[in-house]
Amino acid sequence: MNRAECKAAILHAMDLLDDLPDSTPSLPVLTVSELNRMARRALESQLPLLWVEGEVSNFIRAASGHWYFSLKDASAQVRCVMFRGRNQFADFTPANGDHVEIRALPSLYEARGEFQLGAESIRRAGAGRLYEAFLKLKAKLEAEGLFDPRGKRSLPRFPRCIGIVTSPQAAALHDVLTALARRMPGLPVILYPTPVQGAGAGAQIATAIRTAGTRAECDVLLVCRGGGSLEDLWAFNDEAVARAIAASPIPVVSGVGHETDFTLADFAADLRAPTPTAAAELASPVRQELLVQLEQLARQLQHHLIRRQQNETQRLDYLARRLVHPAELLRRQQLGLNQLLQRLHHAVRSRLTREQLQVTQLSQRLVTPRHAIRREQLGLDALSARSRRAIQNGLMQRQLTLARLSSSLDHLSPEDVLARGYSIVQLENGAVVQDASTLQSGDNIRIRLHRGHVRATVKTTTPD
């Protein structure tokens, strides 16, 4: 539903209320709170979240952090509120007289019955269109590869001269010069003056950048400007500026606005600094640090020279000790030759003694066949004697074993039991009788004694 349709719906509802007679008994009587609540619900249900443009007036920041202000144009005004949970995400704090756009929900403050807008977000008037144009141009240049990180160049470590593209009246120039004077006094600086704001500023900035590249007077170029609104920094979003920075033969450092401000110049530059002062610090070395490094290197060089001198002195002493008179050298060689001759004589005598001893040992080992036969015969006699002793010992051992087994067998033999007065009773069929109850009167039995047998007939039996 658009604004005209909402307005028509509200007017139609008011006409219907006017047509009702005052004495209608069916209408309920509402309290003021109920009426305001119904009105608030009707507004919030009929009017959607929308953008409203106007001038800020009566701006108040409450202790709670909420913003209260009015938004007005030439013929009307409306109360607005932006709560702390929303305004903490705003990138600026509005002031009276600022022309802004707010994204708000129309509502009614029930306590006072006042119509108001509950702001969700806020931006400077026209910033939305500018930002859309910024994104569109950024996408175009990025597609062309103008912002490719692989094409970025590194800054010289020790620049001989620094160029600055900015306005002579800009506070950024003073900040850059102050930083350079503090870090590297005496470093030459060349200013390429140009407007940094207003109509045609983008083209003039691009011309200054190209001029610096053509003259080739400096080793690094600073493109800088102080902070401001999106409109104030719009010259650095010019396509000509971005292309001039990308085509510059000199490495470019962009220091435009504050840390949260981003322009196309930042993306096209070889290095982006959050502020002009930071750009100067990135482009220049620190003189004091260089002096400290130089002192350290000087100390290291001095220490190295001292150590080298000591080493060479020791080497010279060593060579001097090795440098002797030729006669002394001949005497030393003669002594060495005599020592070698003595060692040779000693070695020959030792070798001759060893060879003689070996000949003696070999002659002792050399014997006649008769001696060999006698030695073998003695060995054979010894083996024969050992064999006889082994046979005798084995036979004696087996006789002892046989006697032991025979004695054991005698102890277990029934004949020894019969010799002690026992007898064996057998039936006619040879079965041994062990129980008297198995016999009957008249049975014939055979009794085996130690010597001989007896045949008998059973008369009576007495069981045990």
C-alpha cells in the first residue's frame, strides 16, 4: 500500500465515524488509553516501514542513549525517536539542520497521543543514491581488474622524495608535513596542488596524479584528504581518479578520510592508509630508528674488525713459528732420515727372527712315515684297551641288573609263598578255590603243596 492509498483509507474511516449519530447506543465507551492503543495498532498495521526525508530539528540525546528529534520540511514536521539499540549502528550523529533520510515505522506514542516515527536507520540525504553509484562504479572497475591485488607495488624503503596530491589549504597537508618532519626531517616533499572537494575536483585530482607521474620527481605519491561526509569525499570516488592512480608509474598511497571511510582511490592505490598521517608514516622511514640501526651496524662492524684483527695476528704468529732457516730445516730432515733408517734396521732384524722361528717350528713338525705309523699304532692300542674296558663294564652292569630283577621276581613267586606253609586248593578243572561256600560235600579237590599234590574229597564246609 503506497502513501496515497494509506491516506485515502484513513480519510474514509474518518468519514464513516462522522456519519454515525452521537446517540448510537451500540457504540462502547473507550478510555483514552484504549483509544490511543487502537489508533497505534491501526497506524502500524496500515502504514509500512518507509523512508522519510527531512531536516533535523530539536535534536536531543537522552541519558538513556535514545535520540529524540523532529523531522521537518517547508510545510510540516513530525516527531521521531531512534532508540539506543538502533542508533549505535549509525555512522554519524545528526545535528540540527542536517538534511537526512530515516527508515522508520509510523506509530503513535500512547502516553501523549502523539504521532511519531520510530527510526530504524539513518543516513545523510542523498547518501543512498551516492552509495549505489559508488557500488556500481566499484563493480565495474573491479571487473576490469583495476583493483587486482597482484598488480599492487611495494613502497620504496628509503624514498629520496615524496609527492603529495592535496589542497594547499587542507588540514591533511599540515598533518602529513608534521608527520614527515617528525619521522624524517629534511626529506624533500613536492606538492601537486589540487582542489579536493567541489565540482570538477575529481578531474583536477586525476590531472595532478598524471602530472606527478610524468615529471617523475618523487619515489612515492601520497593522495590524501581529511575526513568528511560521503559528499565531501565524492571527488575521490571519481572514475578518472581511480584510473589515474592505477596507471601511475609511481607507487601511490591513499590516505583519504578517516579509518571507516573507503573510496575508490583506496582500492586503486598500491597501499591504503586509514588517515593522511598514517599515509605519511607508511611512506617514510623513521630517522631515529635508522640512526639506531646505523649505530648497531657500526658496533657490529667494529666488533668484526677487532675479531678479524685478532685472528690475523694469531695466524701471523703461527706462520712465524713455522718459518725456519734452511740449515735448520736440513738438520731436522737429517734427524728424521736417521730415525727412519733405525726403524728399517729394527724391522729387518725382527722379520728375520720371526722367519727363523717359523722354520724351526715347521722342521719340528716334519716327521718320517715310521714315526707316523708308530703314533697311529699307539692310538689304536689305546682305543682297543678302551673298548675292552667298555665291554667289561657293560657286561658287569647287565649282570647286576639281572640279579636285581631275579631277586624281585623271587619275592613275587608263588613257590616262595608255598614254601612258607601255604597251599593252593583247586577244583578238578583247575579253578582256584577262594571261598569255602563254593564247595559242597563230596566235591573232589586238588591241594597243591610246596612239594607235591594231594587229592581229597570234601566232607563238610564252614563258611567264614
